[in-house]
Amino acid sequence: MKNLIEIAQIITKKKIRKIEIFDEHYLQNKSSKFNDFYEGLIQGKFKNDRDAAEHLYQSTPKDDKYRQLKSRFRKRLLNTLFFLDVNRPSASNYEQAYFTCNKEWTLVKILLANQAIGAATALAEQILTTALQFKFADVIVNSCRILREQAAVSGDYKAFEEYDEHIKQYANVLDAEIRSEEFLQRVVINYHKPPNKREDITERIDIYCQALDSLTLQYDSPVVRYNKYLVWTYRYEILAEYAQMLRVIQEAEQHMQENPNYHQSEKINHFYQKRLAAHLHLMDKNGVQISQQSLTAFTPGNKDWYTFQEYRFLLSMQVENYACALKTYEEVVSLPKFKRTGHEIQDKWEIFGYYLNYAVQYLMPNSDEHLQKLKVLKIKKVTNENFEFTKEEFIYDVHNVIVQILFAIQSGRLSIARELIINLKPYINRQLRKEEYFRMINFLRLLQQLQKAEFQLEELSNVEKYKDRLIEESTFSYRGMVAELEVIRYEHLWALILERLKE
């Protein structure tokens, strides 16, 4: 009761009249500007402040009404974070516990700041019990520092030594976790760079892997172990040793299954995605079936689900399982949430749809049957005027042109294919950076040689160097970056084009 009195006194002195949050009741008020702003954000209507200000007030972002609304809106959003539903089915016990511990730790700090020592100590003890169960090193250290201080004040020598021991033990664990995070981050910061700009990461990553192996042996921490598995996974991916990459992922998944107390859906889903990436690079047809089994672990419509479906679609296309590609495409674009996603996801799946139309119409047995299930997309026509690309969108337009060329060649409209290839020439020379678009450049060079030969194979020349660059100098590598996107690998596309022209 004493603790409740302390808390009630704080509330009485410093309470506010109203807690401003976004809950179900508030969001039913469709006439509210807050609601309008909220709906516009989650539906992807606003790309920037200019869009939002124009929609809400027909003004610029500098308008006082918009700036005031945005400030109050942000405060309401942040307040709502304290009331998130952590008991959702997709959250694991580990994730729920970590969120709850951190939220309650914030309450401990608020209670201490208001001199509610008894209530803060009692809550810190509850937090510590949960933190020890799940080995949350940071939470354990923070809680024990408060509890050790109160044990000293009260003269409880036994409790003081107990909390001190926890601090000494888990401070070392926390230090190991921080070091493991550093190793992972050093790998990630180089992972997204082009291969020729990864500095000496391929040499240093072995040092990181060995250090993480050592840390795992010294400290029983789920954080250190997860980072160890992930760094090893990145190592084999960077070195294109995909069979070894699959072995590490299998070991990671087995450990998570054997230690359900530390199961984290977000982390295991990350390994599912990495496993699918390995199957994609190996062009392993079995990966399609395996991906179907893993798909149930993802929540439809969230970011990880779209990423997983993207790799699943690409694998299906590249192993020529066009039925699965069609099924995956329909699952994504028919999802009600898809229309509310950002333009980046929608643009990418629009390009996927173009290639899928080509595959279903010309590469798939019994295509008439499957065409009835596929919404035939109207591919936007490209002229010289379209070649003023923005940095974010130009690569999608290039893929659009490539698909148009494929359709034109397949249907025998070679004059149209010739015009499209000519349109690409100034763009290839000036806008494609060699270090990022090396494979695309060489494929487009092959198309240029085909156009120069007037699509006559007997006149075709000077193509071997471009083919060799695709096959020998730069193997396919996709890390989710648009610059590396190949729905059908370029060497396969080239073979399909030649096969069609031989008929």
C-alpha cells in the first residue's frame, strides 16, 4: 500500500487533464485533421512535408497551421508508443518481455526522479526477475545498480553482495554484446557497398568471426550468439560460398529451436530470408518448396513479409517455376495493404509484373490457362521524352524498356526493338555507373550489338567480351538493392533472345 500511496501522490501533483494518444476510438473520428494526417501517412499518400501541407491545408510546409499540427501530431504519436500491444500473436515471449522491461524501466526512472524510492525499488525487483530469466544483460545491470544503492542505504549486506555480483557478471556480458554488435555493424556497413568498394572487409571479417566464436564460448548470451551466426552468414554470402552459408543458417535455426526461451521472431525470420537468398544464388529449385514452409512465419503486409516474397518471386522466376512466381505475385498485389505501401515496393512489383507477363505468355507451358489467372499489365510506353530519370526511379524505367524489347523481339516487331535500344544509348553512356551497374551495362551492350547487326545473327559480332563479363567476371549477386535487380538473369535473357531469333 505504501508504494501505491507514493505513486498516487505523484499523479495528484503532476497529472495532466488528458492523455493524447491514437487509439481505436480516436481514429474513428474521420473529420479530424490528426486522423487525416495519420491515414495519409500509413496509406503512403505523403512522400514529404510538401505533399502533407498541400493535402491538409492547401499550403506550404512553412505555414504556421501545418507546423503546429505536425508538432502536436508527433507528440501524440510518441505518447502512443507507451501503449503498444505487445501481446500480439506475432510477438515472442522474449520480445514481449524485453519491451515490457524497458517500458517499466522508464517508469522506475520517473519514480526515482519524483522521490518515490519504495515504488521504484519494488518495480526494479520485478524487472530484474524477468531480465534474469531472459538474460537481458543491459536491463540486469541497470536494475541492479538501483537495487544495490538501496541495499546500501538500508544496510542489507546480503542483498548488496547479490546485486553487486549480478553487476560484475552481466557488465562483462554486456561488454561482450556491445563488441559483438560492433563486429556485426562493421560487416553490415561494408555489405551494402559494391564489391570493389568493400575495403578489406573480406580479410577482416575472418577476425570478427573468430572473435565472436571466442565470445560465444566465454559468455552465455543470446545476443552474442545471434550476432555470431549472422556475421558468419554474411561472411559466406560476401565470399559467394552459399552452401556454407546454408550450413550456418541451419545451425542458427537449430539453436533457436533448442532454446525457445530466447526465440525472437524477427531474428529467425531474418535467417529465413537469408536462407532463401542462398537458394536464389544457387538457383536451387528445392528452395521454392522450402520458402513455402517458412512463409507462415511472416505477418502478411509487414516489411519482412514483402522482402521474403520478393526473394521467393525472384527464385521462382530464375528456376523457371513460373506457376509459383505467378502465385507469389498474386498473393502480394491482391493484399489490401499493398495499395498503402510506399512507392518503392509498388514500383518494384510493377516491374516484377512486367517480367511475369513475358514469362507466362512466352515461356510457360499451357500459357493460355495461366493467362486467365494473370492480370495482363499494360506496360507504359517509353519514348525519348521519358529518359529524364530521377535518382530513385530511373532503374525501374530501364527494366521497363528491357521488357518492352523482349516483347518486341518475341512478337517479331524488330523495328520497335531497334528504336528502344537506340533510345537507351545516351543513357547507358552517361548515367549508369560502372561499379554499380556492371552486369546491366554489359547486357545492354549485347543488345546494342544486336541492334547494329539488324537482329541478323549471322551479322552479329563483338559480343564475346560482354558475355564473358557476365559469366566469368561478374556473377549474379543480389542483396535487395535495386541496382542489382535481375528478375531473369541477364545471361539467360540473352540466350532466350538468341533462341527466338533463330526461329
